[in-house]
Amino acid sequence: MTTRIVELRQGVLKKNDELARALRTKFEESGLLVLNLVSSPGTGKTAFLERTLRELRAAGAHPAALVGDLETDNDARRLAASGAPVRQINTHGRCHLEAEMIGDHLESWRHEGWQMDNFDYLFIENVGNLVCPSSYDLGEAVRVALLSVTEGEDKPLKYPTIFNSSDIAVITKIDLAEPCEFNAELARKNLNEIRPGITILETSAKTGAGFPQWLEFLSGRRAGRMATQETAI
Amino acid sequence: MHELSIIYGVVSTVSEAMKDKPNVRILSVRMRVGALSGVVEGALQFGYEIATEGTMLAGSQLVVENLPVVIFCQHCGKPQELPGVQSFRCPVCNTPSGDIRQGRELEVESIEVEEAA
């Protein structure tokens, strides 16, 4: 008997990463801006998204949304009231979405009007969880981390991995900042410690505060993407 | 807690690499886990025995090399290792940096196998 070391040097999530890369290419070719929304349960992702879909549609855009939850299609039904195409993905116990789930679902819905060319924005509302979704690339162009004023300013310090891997931080329920004694300056400082230079928006899905800046961010990112595509061609 | 899914990923990575060598016994699996991988060693170790049961990794030992975050500091002009993940500033000159050079790893580095000579 002899023992030896076999070098593998392989990413454990290689399969997910490869699928995500393929999805990203497909999304870019379709001119679709894909955003992955991550937060704790109860941050207000659905209310935030509901208003986003309504405002985008009112501005003449064609957004769509995928919602991940362990069970129920409550969120999809809520979001569908905006008039935008919305589909639910149930993970049946799994704590996060994976690239394979996104790819498979998009493929199976292709004949039901879910051709990527029909949309300009696709929002993926991840399972409410600040830990596990951080490891799984879904092929998104923008990862959005949301935190609400009711959660405390130190959330980014408690969950550095997800905030560090996000492109923008959205503070929700800012209309409740005062009764919650939320210190926005401290939250901004903590976000900057974890992700120096991160874009931060203070929003309220109830009053609409911060939504003009959010919509501007979205159209800016989409225009940027398209311009990169054209240069590449 | 998605460490079980991660271990299943380890099992499939190793099984795939060793599929033509059914006669080897795997003694240990060495992983590299970055401080920003979203995975903690304790939870990996906790689920390892159960998740590898009935696979070619059954009975093997999991060895985890924990990797700290390394940022590139523009001011110092070189990579700097961070003492933790609570502040992404250069520990020498305090300049913030989002340029991460190490810390996201989640890899199977190598396996130690025993085979008939």
C-alpha cells in the first residue's frame, strides 16, 4: 500500500459558477439587466420590489420578477398585482437560490411568454437569508443587499460576506427611522467599512422616498451594460 | 446553513476526479476556505461524516485551511492581510480598499489516497 497526494484545486461551487456564467452571457446578449435581491426575512424586499415594478412600468419599462421562497406563492401573487410578469420558485427547504434553479425555470417557461428579449429588467428576489445566498452566483449583473431601519445599523458588520459581495445597499422603511431611532450615518459608516465606496440608497416603499434615485441607478446600470455590449460588438 | 450542500459539492468534485480509480481509498480531503466564502469550518466538520456516508469519501478526514482576507492597498502599493472581516481597511495605513485578492476561496485543494502498490 502506498499513499499519495492528488492535487485537485477545484472550486466546490464550480458547477454553479459555470451555469451562472452561461446565464450572465445569455442575459447580456438579450440586453437584460438582472438583479439579485438579498436580505433577511422581513426587510421588505417584496414591498420594495412591488413599488419598483409599478414605477418602472409607469415609466414605460418592461420588468419581470422571480421570487424565491421555501414555500407558498404569496409573494408572487402580491407582486403580480403590479401587472409585471412574476413567477415563484419554491426551494422546498433550501435556504438559497442556485443558478441551476434560475436556468431550469426560465427554460421551462420559455413557451409561456418568458423569452428574455421581452424584458429589460429581471429582478430575482432571493430567499430571505443573509448567509447562504452569498455563496451562489445567479448570473446577475447587480447584487442588491437590503436592510431595514428596524434591523439595526450593525447588520453589515454581523453579515460581512453578503454586504461585501453586493454592488449596492438599499436601506428600507426609512419612514420608520425616527421611531426606531435609526442612525443612518452609523449605518452608512458600517456599510463603508465592509464595502468601501458602496452605493447606498435610503428608501421607503410606502412614501416613495429614494425611488427616483433607485430608478436612476437602474436605468444608468442598464444603459452602461448596453454601451459595453455595443463596444464589444 | 448550507454547508451540507457544500459537502455534497465536495463529494461530487472528488468522485468525478477519481471515477477511473475505484481501488483507491481516500484518507483525507484538504479544502481551502476563505474568510469571505460564507462557509465556516465548524459547520463543515459537523456535517462531513453524515454527508460522506456511503460515498467514496466515507471514513476520510476533512482538513480545512482557513484563508484570511487579503486586500490590495493602493497607498502601500501591495497586498495586505486583514486580521478579520469587520473592516476593509489596510491594517498598516488605514486606507479603505475594496480590491480583494484572497478570501473568497471555497476549493478542494487535494486529497490523500491510499492505493495498492
